[in-house]
Amino acid sequence: MAKLNFGGVEEEVVTREEFPLEKAREVLGSETIAVIGYGVQGPGQSLNMRDNGFNVIVGQRQGGKSWDKAVADGWVPGETLFEIEEALEKGTIICYLLSDAAQIELWPTVQKYLTAGKSLYFSHGFGITYKDQTGIVPPADVDVFLVAPKGSGTSLRRLFVEGKGLNSSFAVFQDATGNARTKCIAMGIGVGSGYLFETDFYREVTSDLTGERGTLMGAIQGIFAAQYEVLRSNGHSPSEAFNETVEELTQSLMPLVAENGMDWMYANCSTTAQRGALDWWKPFRDATKPVFEQLYNSVKSGEQAKISITRNSQSDYRVKLEEELAELRESEMWKAGATVRSLRPENS
Ligand SMILES: NC(=O)c1ccc[n+]([C@@H]2O[C@H](COP(=O)([O-])OP(=O)(O)OC[C@H]3O[C@@H](n4cnc5c(N)ncnc54)[C@H](O)[C@@H]3O)[C@@H](O)[C@H]2O)c1
Ligand SMILES: CC(C)(O)[C@@H](O)C(=O)O
Ligand SMILES: [Mg+2]
Ligand SMILES: [Mg+2]
């Protein structure tokens, strides 16, 4: 572990320099890594591990879109692509990458194949933390750990192909073999992480559910919608409102934040903009902080898990989600966005 200073707080983290890919290959050399589920994380993690030289197979229900995608990605039926039960039987590290709701349904099947000495791998602390709601309680003689990439599986793959990496958290829930931690870190390196920071299953799930409902996905759409609506109701055109709310942020300013931090982005804007932003960020923080507190409490109490399980276990959950996504897509703001994207020089 490398000890680094994060804003005045010392943290021990794992870097790719101290735990190189060769070491990860050594640690996992005799393992058969079975990636169960080929949705979003499944493809990213399995392809990265395959390209990194690990022995990987995929388990997926035959006949659907995910199976066809796996075949298109080069997984070979009967050789590296199997029905879920066959992959569970062959795998020594079971990567449980079904949706969190589907993990509940398949758990009785997975359990049958978790023989002594195998490893159970997650990318979320959900199933284990909310065991009262999920029923996921692994047998005592298997290693249980997680690596949670901090981003979409789509980005995990894209960044890997570009020679970059997404940071991930890692956590060991159960160490039956005495080797769980090393295997966990090796998996983190294998899936293409940038650096790895340690957590536990509870903190992983509470931070992750907060982040995606908050600034990463929920809050950002909320704040976009609020500003767009105010601009439109004051007579600004869709072009003006969308560019001033979204396009400038994603195309110009966020890349600057990503590169060198918020103050540097500010410093690359006018002094007029800096004055205003420095005056207004605190009122925005103060206005939204109670909502973030409410959100965190709802996560902590298990309420958010309950909603997610109940809603995503319904037989028509995909149709319902798609209807709500369509509502976003069909809103004036995002329809305006589609036109704006089509006008980017690289798209015309
Ligand atoms: N989506 C992400 O980028 C992301 C990022 C970090 C962590 N995670 C975590 O990784 C795990 C996998 O998430 P995901 O978003 O890749 O999952 P997903 O929703 O894309 O689903 C994965 C697979 O589950 C299969 N599936 C769904 N219901 C099933 C059932 N009843 N029986 C068998 N198979 C079924 C689907 O065919 C699909 O291939 C979750 O724990 C999630 O929280 C996801
Ligand atoms: C990609 C996210 C939002 O970070 C992940 O947590 C998820 O659930 O998909
Ligand atoms: Mg999540
Ligand atoms: Mg996340």
C-alpha cells in the first residue's frame, strides 16, 4: 500500500506501480474467472481481464441481447461463453455481475456452486449489506470480496482501450483462504482500475447509492432542469438555454475541472464569471445540503435498497425504466440537446 496525502488526510491506497499487472497475473494464474451477467459491468470487466491475459469465461442466459453481444465481443459458445449454471460450475472466482435485483433471484442457484475455496466477487456492497432484504449470505468457506469501479462499465472499457483506467474501491467481506485480500487487489488491477482505495461493503453501498442519486446522476439532472426552465421562462431560446446549462459544461468546463481542479477551471474564465461563481456556490451548497442529508438517511435506513429491489424485481421493470428514460429523452431540454450534438463539428 502506498501512503498518500489526500487534502491533508493520509490514506493507504494501491497503485499500479506497486501492484503491477504481472503480479496480478501470478496471483490469479490458476483461477478460472467466471463473469456472470453481460449487462454493463460484465462486458467492461470481462473484456479488460481477457485482454490483460487472465483466464476468463462468461455466464449469461442464452437467447437474449446480452448473449448476442457477448458473441459479437468474441466470446465463443461452449469454449468461453456458457449458460449461467455451467459457468458457475467451471468458475473458481464467481463475479456476480447480474443487476442487484436479479442477484436475489439467482442466489439459490449460485449458492449450489460455491464450494469450499472458491471466491465470490461483487462490484457493489448491495447484496451483502442488505442481506435481510436480499437473502444473500455466502457460505463460511468461500472468500467474499468486491471491486467497485467508480464509473460505468462502458467507460471502464473505453478508458482501458485508451490506455487509461477508472479508479475502483475494494473490500474484503470474508477471508476463508487467507488469500482473499491479495486476490481482491489482483482482480482490481485485472479489470483495469486506475488506483484502488479500500472500503467495506457497507461504506461502498452507502456512498455509491448516494453518489448516483446525488451529484453523479440525480442531482445533476435536477439542477440542469431547474436552470433550463428558469432561462426558458424568461424568454431565452432552447439553443441559448441548453448551451448555457449543459453543452458548455460538458464540452468546455468539466474537461478543465477534470484536468486540473475547480479553481483552475474558474481561473480560465472571466473575472466577472469568477466573481459570480465564488459568490453563488455557497448558496447552492446550502440550498441542496438538506436534500443530500435526506438522501443519505434514506440510503442508510435501507429505504433506497427496498425501493430498488421492489421496483426492479417487477416483471415489466425494463419497460417501466425505458418509459421514464423516454420521458427525459423527449423533454424539450434533451431534444434540444440532440440537435446541439448533431451540430458539433465532429458530427457534421
Ligand atoms: N452499470 C455499471 O456501470 C456499474 C458500475 C459499478 C458497479 N455496478 C454494479 O455491478 C453489478 C452489475 O450491474 P450492471 O449494471 O452491469 O447490471 P445489468 O443491469 O446491466 O444486468 C446484468 C445482467 O443481468 C442479466 N439479468 C437480469 N435479470 C436476470 C435474471 N433474472 N436472471 C439472469 N440474468 C439476469 C442481464 O441479462 C444482464 O446481462 C451490480 O451490482 C451493480 O450495482 C454497476
Ligand atoms: C456507474 C455508477 C453510477 O457509478 C454505478 O454505481 C451504477 O450503479 O451504475
Ligand atoms: Mg451504483
Ligand atoms: Mg457507482
